[in-house]
Amino acid sequence: MEIQIPNFYINMKEEDLEELRSDIWNDLPLPANLIIDKSIYDIDISYRGSYTRPFRKRSYFIEFIEPDMFNGGREIHLNAEYRDPSLFRNKLSLDFFYDLGVLSPKSYHVNLIRNDVPKGVYLVLESVDDLFLTNRDLPIGPIYYAVNNNANFSYTRDGRKKRSRISGYRQKIGNKEDDEALRKLIDIINTTSDMEFSKTIPGFVNINKYIHWMIGAVCTMNNDGFTHNYALYQNTHTGLYEVIPWDYDATWGRKVDGGIMNCDYVPIQGKKGNYLCYRILQVQEFRKQYKERLEEVLETKFTVDYMENKITALHQQLLPHVMNDPYKKRKIDKFKNEPEIICQFILDRSNYLKQHFSELD
């Protein structure tokens, strides 16, 4: 039986559509209408993403103008997931992080139709902003997007000094004082002695949540996720920073270009370019906590038994719609093989991590 997913109908004036097409790197929003379940929304729409913009199937950023809210948010991201043969690795990852107790955006799939032309299956991603916090009964606090690999919690990148301590971060919510607080965090990470670090850093970072995020990134094997593809949130009640995952399509055994990624690509310690990960794992107490929690996750959640039903459900939900996706239907055989590839990755990755536990002793 075909499992329905929502239809999103975007209607634009031809001149606005032509302007949108004329420059894929222009972030200037253009007016459009979005129809969802017979409700009409005035929206602004623009392309989103970096390396994905030249693809035939492009991703979009949508801001709701009138009404100015939809489903608890004022903006959403429509991800094409063009290079992911399964179209659901991103959602699978974000749901996995949620299961680990990590703050994570909600997501769901839709069929997108623009000016009566089917554009295929898209993933709707909740925006990480003040409403993201409100919807979770969390205090409003500064949020930063890690927009490039300079967001590595270090003074340097690839051996070269960065122009700014907070280079790589774009403030989504906050003010100049919050920028200064982030600079202080970077200073603490980079200047505190080994002896004092274990006592000092828990006053700035939610270590338990950070370790759970590290485990999610290490298990799903998002190489970019350690210095990119995340948001940083400071809880103003506790004063502690937390990491929120973002754009996790190149995971579960697939690279950014959609090719197979070997199960040993990311070491058990995570990507060495993330200086906070490195310093945390230098502390025996934190390293022990990371190892024990990782061992538990490998036995309970990062298993085929736990994940297979989730994988199968997403696959069966999307199958009839992918067959009608103008950009994916010619690769339907590849889509059909993805559950097997993901499950095999879970087995191989889990075995690899278990074989390298000794590196955490």
C-alpha cells in the first residue's frame, strides 16, 4: 500500500522564477505562494546550501510572511538530498541523535511541485532558531551556525592562524555580548592548562550532551560534522553550550558525492580537527565516560536490530514517491538497495569501533 507524504505546491510569477534561476548564488529572497493542505501561505524563497547549488535538483530556504507561522516555525529548509541515493540519511541521522538525547531538528519528507511541475521528494528541516527553543521549552539563548570548517574550536585551521577566534560561526540569535562569550569559550579551550581544563570546561560546555553528540557523529560517520554541519546553542539558565547536528546526508556509509565511504574513515576519537573533541578526550574522566557510553550505544541503539525497522519504514514510505521523482526515478534500483547498504554499514562500523576501544584506555 502506498504511504502518502504531504504535497507542497509552490507558485511563483514567471519573472520571479526566472530571476531565481538566473543566479544560483544569489541569496536575495523572492516572493511566492506555498499551498499545503489547501492552506495558502505568502512566502519568501531562495536557494540554500553551498556545494549543492549547481546540482540539477536544488535546495531551498523558505520564510513564511502571511501567515507568518507554519507548524510552529517561521522558516523551513527544503533539502533536495540530491547526492544521497536513499534520500533519508539526513532524517535517519537526526532521529538517531534525538534517541541519544541530543537536541536535534525535526524533519519529514514531502513531494514538491513548483508551478505545476513535479520537483520530486524533498526533506523539510526545522530551522534552528528561537522558535526551535520555544517549542522545546528551552530558554532563549544565543545560537550560532557553524558555516565552514573554521568552526573547529581552535585558534588555527590546518596549521594557519584564523583571522578571528569566532571565524566559521554565523550568529543566528544573539548580540555582541554573546560574541564575546563565544570568544571566551574559544580562549578557555585553547589556553587552559591540562591540569585545569577538566575543572574549568564543565562550567562552559554541557559535557554529557557534548559526549552524546560526539558519539552520534562518530557512529553515523559524518566527517564534516565535527567542524561544520552543526549549530551551537548556549542555554541561558545553565550558561552551558550544546551542539545541535545539521545536514547529515553524507552518513551511514555514503560520502558527500554519494560514493561508498569505508567504515574506518573517521577514527573512534572523531575528527582530529575539532580541538574541543581532542581536549575532552585527553581528560581521563571524560574519555572513560565517552568509552562507556559508546559501548552502551553500540549494544543498544547503533545496531541492525534497533535501526532496521526505522530504515525499512522510511524506505517503504518513500519508494512509490521516488519512482515519480524526475531526478531519481532512473536510479530506482540504487534506491532499492540502500537499506542493505545502510545495515551492512552499521555492522561494519560497529565492529570497527569495538576493535579500537583500546585507543580510549
